[in-house]
Amino acid sequence: MLKSGTFEIKLQDAAYKLLPQEVLIISQNERSSRIITSGKLHIFLMAFSIDYLFQNDLETFCFLISGGTVKSKWYEEEFEAIVQLFKLVCIVNKSKNPAQKIELQRIMEILLFKLASVYTDQISDRVSKTGRREKLTVQFHLLLKEHCRTRHNVGFYADKLCITAGYLNKIVKQVTGHTAKNLIEQMIVIEIKKQLQNKEWTLMEIAEQLGFNDLPSFSTFFKTHTSVAPSEYRSQMGNRF
């Protein structure tokens, strides 16, 4: 996002020149070979992974995985509103207070939803042309959010999408860099971490809620993906607040 000055960047297949109030959204696979700036440069940069989108609301941000780089010019009010959110993120991110980190997550969500809202209003045609791989990935994510607590098998999601498990793993990896199995496991870990923050539930109760047959398999799964046991993670969370 460029507030003042000029910014030119050469990517793999095209060159882009940004003027004030213009925004460039670059896909994850692009590489730059040249950057030229002039004037009093004031620019806002943000980078985040597909993993972050999967942990939040990928459907809203599906334009970010559409595989292309897009430049657009925004109205002054829209641009300034997002600039203020950018500044707020920077301020809160410097805080060492754990409670502020929770607030940072909320601000990030507001910022990304605002970006999505403005972007889709101006580039609606591009969103509607998202490819089949991306659409299937979004549909997989929605199913995953609904069923990840009890459905841990790739085959379940593939059946829901009327494709094979192998094909689902293939297209999801092409879009996100991770297989469907990897993302299922990541979502389960996220759910476990959420549940562990509620000290009213025992580890066995959490394991049952999330589809594990017994406590040892639950503990082994969590430790494999986080390097700490569930009880240790819960203790660490308690010491932070």
C-alpha cells in the first residue's frame, strides 16, 4: 500500500508502478528481480502465509490464493481507514503484554476483512474467476472448519467433494503448499489448544470431544505436532496470564 512517493517492482512476468493510494497484492509464488523508488516514500507492507488464512476464514480471502498479482487504486476514505488499522497493528505488536497479543489478533481480523471488502468491491470479476483448484480448496476448508473435531480422515472430505483423496491432497498442496492431511492435523492442533485454555475440562474430556479413542493417542498426537504434552502446554498457558 503506497501512501506517498512512487514504487516500481519487476516480478517474474510483469512490472508494476504504484502511485499514492494504490495497492498491489502479490501472490505467494511471485519473485521480484528489481525495485525502484522515488520521492518521499511512505509504504505499508504486509506478508502472511496460507496457514494463517486456514486458521481464520479462507473463504473471505479466497482472492489471495487466486494465483495472480493485481494492482488497484482505492478511494481516499477506504485507503486511510486501512492505513489507520496498519498503524494500530504496529503499535499493539510492540507490546509485551499477552492480553495485547489477543487484541492484535482481533485487529488483524478487522484489517483483513476490510481489505477483502474493499478489494472484492473493486475486483469482483477476478474473485468470480477463481480457478477450480482454489474453489475446491476453499470448499475443503469450510468442510474442515465444520467437521475437524471428529473427522480426521482425508477420505471423508474427498467424498464430500466428490473427488479422490489423492486428488484432494494434490490440489490443496498446489494451492497452499501443504497436503490436505497436513491441514487437517493443523486444524486439530488449533482446536486442542483452544480447548486446553478451558481448565474446567479434563484432558480425557477434550480427547473425547475431538474424536480420539483414548488419552495416550491424544497426548501422542499433540506432542508430535507441538513438541510438548497437553498438560505441559496447559501449564505454560496458565503461567502467561
